[in-house]
Amino acid sequence: MPFHQKLKAIILPFTLLSWLILLTSTLLHASPAAAARVGLPPEWVTLLAQAFFVLGVFLHQRSRPDPLRGTDFVGLLRQLVLGPGLLAAACVGLHLFERFVQYQQPGADRLLFAGVYTINLGLFIVFLAYANYAWRSLVLFRSTPRLRRDWVWFEILLGTTLLFRLFGWTPPAPVAYFILGGVAVFGFYMSGNQKWVAYLNRRQKWEVVFMQLTLLLCLGVFTLYFLRIGQDTQSVAPESQHSFLLLMVFFAGFYALAGLLVTFFNLPTVGVFEQKREEILGLQRLTQLIQKGQSEEEVYQMLFEAAIQTVEADAAWLDIETDEALHTGQRHVISEAHVEAIRTLLTDYNLGQIEYLNNDLPNSSGFRSLDLPYGSLIVMPMRSAKRHYGALYMLKEQRQSFDRENLSLLQTFTSQTVLSIENLQLVTASLQNERVKEELKIASSVQDSLIPKDLPIDDWFEIGSHALAAKEVGGDFYDFLHLPGKRLAILIGDVSGKGITAAFHMAQMKGIFHALMQENPLAKDDREKFPVPSKFMSMANRALTHCLEKSSFITAALYIVDYEHGGFVFARAGHCHTLYYHSIKEEVSYFRTAGLGLGIIRNDSYEKHIKNQFYDYNPGDVMVIYTDGIVEARGADQEEYGEERLKQMLEHTYYLEADAIKQQILNDLNEFSKGQPMHDDQTLLVIKFKAAQPEANI
Amino acid sequence: MKITQQTTENTLTLSLDGELDASSSVLLDTELTKPEVLDYRKVLIDCQRLNYISSAGLGVFISHLQRFQDANVKLVFFNMQEKVHNVFEILGLDTLMTIVPSEAEATAI
């Protein structure tokens, strides 16, 4: 708003100019000699200059930023007393100086009189404007929009009335009374808005009372001055000026007086206000501690201090209950021996750890016998739905010192504390959790590295593989190992259970596989350099005997494919049956062989429970090996995927490449168990035997 | 999972109702671990209402197998559903444990 800013810029010079005109006019009135030479200015010029001066000062003051900073009412009043107080002091000083001069030279200089008068007039108007807008800040503190609108009307009405008085126009008697009465009522209504007083504490209230008294004193000084010289001004200023000024005093004085009274009568209740404030602050402090994530110790200390301060306890202590024991966490003006004595007494009465208020301790014989100087006691337990955290004990020397409010306040304090403590524990737990998760992630990546990434590639077969753990780490495993003489060992297995334990055993099993599949240098026959599958299983069973816990077992199947001779030998140790497509018979079936899981029998009799199976494959045959996570996957009705459905899938897909068969099966499985949680790790290997490539035969 | 007990002079019969998974197998383990179980000559497991058995459930039986044998207590399963029997069979447990079709045959042993 450029216009608004331009206006603001010219206000100050304009006001100063008005005052200079006023000064000139008054001086001319005072000095007939000068008036004779220059000519006496007409009265309206004086009045207009004065009116503009008043308007200028008020507008300037109005456009200044709100003098109230936050809720610093005392600061505002201090400014008001210091600034305009100085003005009043200047006024008194000037007047005294003038009186002194007049005393020295009686009937002397009227010019000095007129000068001092004009200066004081200026000072007074500045004082009024300052006071008026300071009051505005107070009246409009946290005000409604309606009150703000009312204030504008009040300003307009006051201004209009003042202007009437200034120009010496007096409305007919009833109208004048009506207008004056209206302004008075309005002023009274405005003076009633003393909301700010409630925000002061006791000390501030006393300060405010004294400052308002000072302010009234300043007002009184100015009023007295203008009343005193009222009769004497005829020659220097129009009479109407004074009635205007006196009316101006009305609102400023009235508001100061009303504020003074309100503050004064608020003094007795200030204690209650402060106590409530203290309670709220205590609660706030406690709440803030939660966010800061301080230690439990600090939370307890905070509670203890806040509680003592709020109920003004003469003695107090705090019991803290941990999983192991109960101990005194904090004490205030009471010895451990006394604490112990009271605690024992309360326990005898079955009153420990429950909410309890006794305002007449000397009346209880048990307590009398302790001979302690206390009259009232509050016990406030700290507990949540889960557990007890201890209790807060507050003592006062006077009887009948605690009331229901104290009790409910302490209740709020303790529940807030319990909340903080549990929150802290949650934070600790979640940090711990975070760390465990981090470690699981590491375990997961370690395990991932145990699963072969590069599948064996050769002309004689193709392999598709899939492995997915239900949790971060799993118990399924598979591995490949090329053996000399165009042979390939394939191991698949599943450790009972899931998670970390299973993952450990899975890693162990992989170690066992690589350790046992080493060439035996003592073997006479090439074929005996590596253990046959059943031998491998008995050796693995023996190796696992000492490291597998009693209720754990491992199922595994080992296949050794000899693709020079087109056959394979395998042993199944309790593992899922192998699904097989015979290309010549054009038939899909399971190899239903016997074989006991590893770790079930932990002695040499295991050998009797494991057998080798030999099979000659043909090009085009497909072997599907998997873990129970596949066939036991649950569908929407909780039924299992099952061997039958897997078999049907192979019947429909055997002609595809190994990877495509695997994908088709997985798609069907995912479709089947859509929306169901994954219960178990899933591993699926599809091996398709192929005819030898032509160049291999050349 | 619900486990109900029935005792005669030298036979303890446990009827399993529901799914024997990781959490419910703890219940079963508690039952089988009780020392008085070994006072019976036979412990019969009625599997008629056993719909599912996880590896943890199998682990419970496996872990007590040796203990029962050492104490000369016979562990006999009967009324086993086809799919549960299949799980025992795949793991090879049918060769180690006595599984019979009916209660009459179980008591006759």
C-alpha cells in the first residue's frame, strides 16, 4: 500500500509543523508587542493546528508496531512508566522553573509561560497517545474479532467527541449528556477487558500495581498542572483546549484505575493460579522428557521433584520396583530408617502399593508409636497394565493437608511417568530389535552365498532352480559338485524347523557334503573314490549325531548322475519323493523308495535304513526334486498343494525346457497359495536329461 | 491343538485333535516329558483328529523315541489319516514306529 506508507512518512513532519504553528500562535498571544508587528493569528488557526497535532501524534502512535512482546506485560508497563513518566517529570521541572523565574521577577515574562505551556501541552498529548495505545495492546490481548471491531468504534467515537470539544461546539444539554454517558459506558466496557492480569505471577502483579500507581500519578501531575493554570491561559490559548485535554484524561485514567483494581483484587488468588500453573508446567516437563528420550533415572527424578513442588510436601520418597527387588529411589528430608519404618507399617496394614490418602496420621495407633512429626500421607503407586514400577510417598506435617485434587494430580503425574518409562523401554527394545534385524540381514546374505549361483552347464542336461526362504534365513539347501569321470553330484535337503537354528544346520550340512565328497586316495577302484549316496548318508548321519539337537532332524537326497553311461544312483534320507518323467513310457511317477531321515537314529543301525537306487535315464527324461515347502504350501481353504497336483503339472509341461517347467510349476503354486502366508522354505530343482550333442559323439 | 488323556492300568492314550505345528508341539512335548509316562507299558497316540503334523511335531516323537525304547515303553500310533501317514512314511518313520490302523489293533499289541 504505497499511499499508506506515504501517509506514514509525512505524519511526523506534519505533526512537528502543527506544533510549531501552535507554539508561534501561543507566543504571539503572549506577546502583544510581537502581535502588533506581525498580527494576531485567528483563533481557528490555533485550534486547527492543535487538532492536527493531536491527530498526528495519535496516528503516529497507532501506526507503530504493537508494544506488547509476547506476554511481557510488565515490560510494556515499565516502558509506559519510564517513557511518559519522564515526560511528566519534565513537565513538573519546567513548571517549577517557570514558577521560579516568576518568583524572581513577578509579573515578568509571559513569553516563558506561553512557551512552557505549549511544551507541556505537547508532552501531555504524547503521553496520552502512548498510554492509550499501550492500553489498546492490553485490551486486545487474545481478543475476539468483535472486541477488535468495538475498539475501532471506540476510537472513532472518542475522536469525534474530542474534536467537538476542541472546536468549542457543545451539543444541546440532553444530547451532550447522552453522548458523554455513551462514551463513559463504552470506556467502562473497554476497561473491563483485563484478561492479561491472569497471566501474571505474584511478583509481577505487585510490580504492575506499583507501575499503575505511578502512571496514575503522572496523569495526576499533568491534570493538576492544566487545572492550575486553567484560569491563567485566557491570554495564550483558547479555553476549549483545556476541556478537551481533561476529557482525554478520562479514558487513560479510567483504564489504569480499572487495571489497578483488577490486579489488586487478583492478588489473593494468585497463589492458586500459580499452583495450577506449576502443575501444568510440571506435567509439561514430564511430557517433554519422553521426547528427549532421557534415562529412567531422570524420569523418576523429574516426577519426584515435580510432585514435591506441586503438593508442597514436607517429606517424600519414591520406591522403585525392579524385577529383582524394591528399593528407595529418591528421598526428600526423611531418613532411610524412617522410610523403612513407615513402609513396614504400611505393609503390615496391607496398604503398600495401593492408592492411599490419610489426613489424620496421629489418629492411627501404629503411626503414633513411630513418633514421627507427620500428620498427612499420600501413597500413589506407579503401575501399568503390565507391571508395578513402585510408589510415590508424600508426607506433610499438618493434618488435613492433602485433598482429592492432590491425589488426582499425583495420579496424573505417575501415569505420565509410567508412560514415559514404558516408552523408554519400547525405544530400547526397538533399538535392540533393529540390531537383531540387521544381524539377520547379514545372516541372510551369508546364507545366500551358500546357495550355488552358477548352475552346472553341460550338453547332457539342463537345470532350473528356485529357492525361497520363509524367513530371513531358512533350512532348505541344495548343492552341486562335479566329480571326475563325467559325474555330477546333486544334493537337496531340508532341516526341520525354520530360522537361525535351521540355517546353522543347513550350513553344517553343506560343509559335510563338501568334506565327504573328497576323493579317497586309498580306493582301488575309480568308482570307489567317492562315497555312494547310501554311504554318504550314513557318514553324514554319524557326523550329525553330536551336533544336532534331539528333536531336530534333516531330510536329504543325494543324486550322482553319470552322464557318460546315462544313469544315476541316488539315496533318499527321508526327503520328499523324486518326481520323474519317463520319456519312453511317456509317464510321470514318483520314485517311492524307502529311506530314513538324518539324525533320527543316532547309531550305526542307521545303515539298515538307507538304500541306493539305480536308474538309467533316457534323453528327454525330467527329474523334479523339491522340499516339502512346495507340496505343503497352503491354499485358500488350508488344503495342501500336494504331490498329485505337482505330478499333474509335470504331465502338462514335461516337453518344455527345464527352466520353463520350473517357472510353470511356480506360477501354478503361486496361483494356488495366493494371499496365504508362506509357512516353509521352498526349493525346487528341475533337471532335464538331453541327448548328447552330435559333436560330442564324433 | 487339543490333547486329551485316557488311562487304563498299563496304557496311556493321548488323543490329538487339530494341527501339530511348532507351537502346539510344545504342549505335546510337555505331556510326553512327564516322568509318569514311563510307568505305563504302552503309550497309544490316537491320530484320528490329527489333521497336520509339522517337522517340529515329528521332532517331538523322534526325541522321545529312544527314551521310550530304553524304558521299554511301546509307542503306538493308530487311526492315522492318509496324509499324516504319508508324512511319517516319507521321513521313513513308519519303519521305526508302530503305526496300526485301529484302536483294537493298537491295544492288542
